[in-house]
Amino acid sequence: MKAMSTTHRRGRTTPKKSEDIWGDRLKAPFKAVGDHIGVDLPGGRALFFTRRGGVSGEPFEELNVGLDTNDYMPAVEENRKRVGQLIGIPPERWLESKQMHGSDVRIVTELPDAGAEPVEADGVATTLEDVAAVVVTADCLPVALIAPGGVAIIHAGWKGLAADVLKKGVEKLREAGVEDEIQAAIGPSIGVCCYEVNTHVHRAFMRYPRGTARLSNHAHLKNVARLQLQHAGIPLDHVHDVDICTMCAPRSLFHSHRRDRGNDPKDTGRQASAVWRVAGDGGDGDAD
């Protein structure tokens, strides 16, 4: 990734916006959508957001969409409105869950009532049109499942992956009635480069070959995700990984709980990932 320029303001060094922050970093099918990352696949579209383009102040600057954070809530609401404008679907038409770092994935067949409490789950599968399935992350894997006829979004942390959350996501999409070929897109998340773990986490992935999921004192969650999706019936050439680490990328790009090393997860912002159905192949329009 190209080095970022900076500008000085009141004795502080802050990132300076660039017209092209990605350079040649993004490989097909991923593409730049302003400061964010889009992907079009048959049946749907996903957008993985960075932390740029919002109104939150430190330490949540700028585009924090996490409702369960210690940020100023009017700023969070404005940020969510901006995300809605970029995807063309307002927050009141988002399908969200209360994320639990588990493996529950729910099928949504109708838009929840306004003001309804979110259901505890770590994924949403739907065949609805004109809605967006959304998760928020700050190192965990956001995984979009896209097929003609339906989409799903999964929040996959190590606990969820250990409990087969991605396999369950594929199963729920099939249960919802999707019969066509499913493709998966793995968004920005912590990489093996930075994910140093203890023995307890390593033991959760003992069923995977050493060198695949477990590398020395690091865990390779993206490899686990690829294998889990393959075991669920998605060919590896239909599993697309943007291959960007939220922890070692410039701080101006992504919220990262592990990088910020905060004692309270609520002191770290969250970036949004959204997926929604589109007419036709899902690859004929622009993601912006």
C-alpha cells in the first residue's frame, strides 16, 4: 500500500485524505468505492467501509457506526446515515443483530418493526430486496455471502469460527431458499501477521492442520474461513479475500480493538460492512 501523506494541525500529525488511497492494493473482484471497498458478485453487492468520511471525534474518528460504543451517539447516528446514503439503503432498512461472538445466524423474512430490539446473533441471511444486511467489526472478519436470490452477512470472530459460524451461514442461506451458486467475500480484518494468540485459542482450531490455522503463536483466521466455506460447499475460487489487515493498515483506515489495546471494547470504533441484493448479475452497476 502506498505511504500516506500527512498534514500538521495544532502540533498533531493527522492523516491527509488521498484521492487514491488504495493504489494497486485491491485485486478483482474488489474495487475502490471512494475510501471504501466494494465487490459485485452475481446476485448482490457488498461494501466494506473504512473509518473515513464520518463526523466522530477522537478516539472514534471518523466513521464509527457502533451503537454499543462510548462515542457521542448523535455522531454515530450521522455516520450511519452517511453509510446509508452510500449504499442507497437507509438505516431503518438495515438487518442487524446484537453481535455475541457466537455462531447463531438467523433468517430474516420481513423487515423488523421500527425500534425493535435487535436479536442476538452473528449473522443474517435474507432473500428480501431493498434491504441491507449489516455487521460491524473492529478486527473480526466480515464475510458476505452472495448468490442470485439471496445474501447473508456474517460477523466471524475466533469463537464464532471455532463454532462453524460460516458453515451455518451457508446452511441458513440454503434454508432460506437460495439454490444458486454462492460466492463469498472476506472483508478487512486482522491478519495472521498481527493475530498473536494463546494456547486456548490454538486449541479451538486443533482440527485444522498445523501451518494452516495455527502458525507458531499466531492464528490464521482467514485460512480457517476459507476452509470452512469450502467445507460448506463453496469452491475456493468462489471465496474472495481482500487480504487487508485492520491492525497493521494505517490507523486512519480502520478501527482495530487489538491495535488500540483498550481495556473496554466500547472505547474502539466499529466499521460497517453491508451486503444487499441487486437485479441481474450484480456486476453491471457501480458500487457507489
